[in-house]
Amino acid sequence: MPFTPQRAFQAKPRIFTSAQGMYYRTQDGREVLDSIAGLWCVNAGHAQPAIVKAIQAQAERLDFVSSFSMSHPPAFELASRLAALAPGPLNHVFFSNSGSEAVDTALKIARGYHRARGEGGRTRFISRAKAYHGMGWGGLSVSGLARHRRDFGPFLPEVAHLSLPYDPKVSAFSQGLPDSGAHFVDELVALLATTHDPSTIAAVIVEPVTGSGGVYPPPKGYLERLRAVCDQHGILLIFDEVITGFGRVGAPFAAQAFNVTPDIMTCAKGMTNGAVPMGATIVSDTVYDAFMTKPADQIELPHGYTYSAHPLACAAALATLDVYREQALFERVGKMAGVWAKAAHKLRGARHVVDIRTIGLLAGIDLSPRPGAAGARGTEVNQACFDQGVLVRTAGDTFMLSPPFLISEEEIDRLFSTLAAILDKTA
Ligand SMILES: Cc1ncc(COP(=O)(O)O)c(C=O)c1O
């Protein structure tokens, strides 16, 4: 099982047998409020009828066709719909099966782009502390989480990491974008001036909102400055929108919410509402055009997966995009974000809580660790929430909450009051 203490699971298995809207049902018949949208992916809530029907119909019509030198109409329809949803120049889509594959694809495209333009010396990637970019070797190489990397190196050698742009002394308990922190881009400027010549850098990759690392929204002005420094030096900017894509911060992508356009964007998760695995890497016209200068009988991008643009995934994604639009779910995030932030920040002052960060329908809540037993308090509170019918997510002593966009005011209230009551009783 992925990222699971196997023996702890065997001792206390969590088995779900069905799900509907905001709720899972467990094998022992309990209803559990899903405050993490499955795993940041079931944005429209579970078992949306239109998505279920679309998958069923597609399975009957065309179960599979390879995307190697052939395709099927929904693949192109979906690519067009995604291009229309993405910021202006991001018009070209490459399909994969997960966020990890979307990230590895993005990194390969970045290097291939420079090589196609005669700048093959640009091989280095710059990432950040606390970054999560999936579990492929590329994504793990640019990961900023020591506990994920510790046992598996060496990784791609050409990666430099910047700090997380967050200073808890100044920005703790932030709502939305922290006021302070754009100056963290100075680190990149210094790196380019002293350590790594800009002509060796392929791309800077960031999650617009650091997700699995603990939910850290970008400081005001930070992404704009990052964009400017990349432009100045011919470095590509990659936004990993695997969590922030499809409405999580109130716009189709964080790029639009924060008004900064990357050259390459990755997405997955909410793309099919979690119903069928799928990822995508969306690139700008400029990036795409660089590959089109090769002789016409050559494969422009020698890369791909058996299940790229899988018919069931395309059908699920097209239906998901309809659901988002018809139920105005991205707009709903905008409307609920204030209620969400208010309820989350009521935990300020609760026992053990040392920081809370909110944006859109995301929250990161840090507890102080027990001396000598980091993570134990988080695990205990997580279990107590589950026992009381609320599914939350923790990494160590940090809670990361990301509910389906259908969540009601009452459910928000239930989630945070359950947490508050449990914290109060937890040593
Ligand atoms: C920002 C980001 N990138 C990539 C991934 C990897 O996605 P997957 O687990 O679908 O491979 C994740 C997963 O949580 C993610 O949050």
C-alpha cells in the first residue's frame, strides 16, 4: 500500500465500500465525511451521475485504442477543452495516467525544448523545499521532501532547491496569499549569479500552492517575480497544478487565480474527478513550436504511455468538465472560501495548534509535535476524527484538508468543530 504503515493498517484496516457526494461508507456500515476529496481529486463529490454514465457508455463504445500513431475523437475533444480552460498560450496537451507521469513528461519536454533550439546545455532543474512532484524518478529528483528521498538516491544530479517562500515568524495564520515573502525570489537571482550559470538551467518547477508539503500559498508578488527572472534568462517556468488545477483555488487553474502564466503546466487528479486515472502536461505555443522544427517524418517527442488518452479516462474527463461548468463548482469554491477560512482559523488558539494556512478550499494546520515523538499527535488526532466519522489527512503533525467543492456550511462546521473537540482532549 502506498505511503502506509502496513502493520498499523493491518491492525486497524480502513476499508470503504461505497461513496456518494460528500460521504464514504465503510465496510462496517459507517458514514464518513470526506474532507480530503479522496486524495485532493474528487472535486465534484463522489459518484456524480453524469461521470458514471459517461464511463459506462465509453466502455461499451470503444474500450481501448492506442495513442501511438492513432487516436479517437474524445482525445482531441478533451485536449481542445483543456487548452480552452488553460491560460492563453497553453494550447497543447500531452496525456498520461497520473500526476507523476505528467511531471516527468514536463521535465522531459523542458529539456527537449532547449535541445531542439540548440541549447542542449540547459539540463538543470530548480525546485523548492517541501515540493511534492510525484514518485517518478524525475519528480522525486525535484522533490523537496527529505523523508521521500532519503532511501532512494542518487537522483538526477542536476537539481538545485530554493527555500519554501514562507517565514512563520511573519506569515503564520495567513488567509490567502501571505503579504510577505516575494523576496524569497532573491535566492534564485543569487543562485544564477553565483552558482549555476543561467545557460545551464532548463526550468524552474513549482507548485503554485505547495500542497502535500503542508499547504503553503505563495506570497504576494512571488510568482510574478519568479516569472520575470525566468523570462530574463530564457528559463522555462513549470507550474505543477496536480492539486491546484480544476478549481481548487477558485479558478480553473492557480495560474489564472494568481495571474501568472507558466510555459508548462501539469494536471491530473480533479481532471477526471478521480474516477479514472489520468494526467496531462499542457505546454505553450512556443514550447510546442520548437519541437515542430524537426523533419516532418520524425517523431517530434519520443515519449508516451500505453494508456495515454485512454478512452475511459477521456470520457470521464469530458463529463467532469461538464459537471464543473453546469454546477458552477469553481465559482462555488470562490463563494465558500470565506466560510472555510473563517471556520479553519477559529482553531487558532486551540490546543497544540501552531499555524493555520488557508486558500480556496485548502487548509494546512500544524500541531506542535510531542517531544521525542514527532507525528504521534497527528496520527492520534487523525484516528479520533475517523472514529467520529470525519476523514482527514495528516503528514506528521500537519493536517491537510481539501474537501469536495460540494461541502456545505454545516459540514465545514462539523469538520472543524470535531477537530477542535478532539484537540482539546488530546495530550
Ligand atoms: C503537486 C503534485 N504533483 C504530482 C503528484 C503526483 O500525482 P500522482 O500521485 O497522481 O502520481 C501529486 C500527488 O499528490 C501532487 O500533489
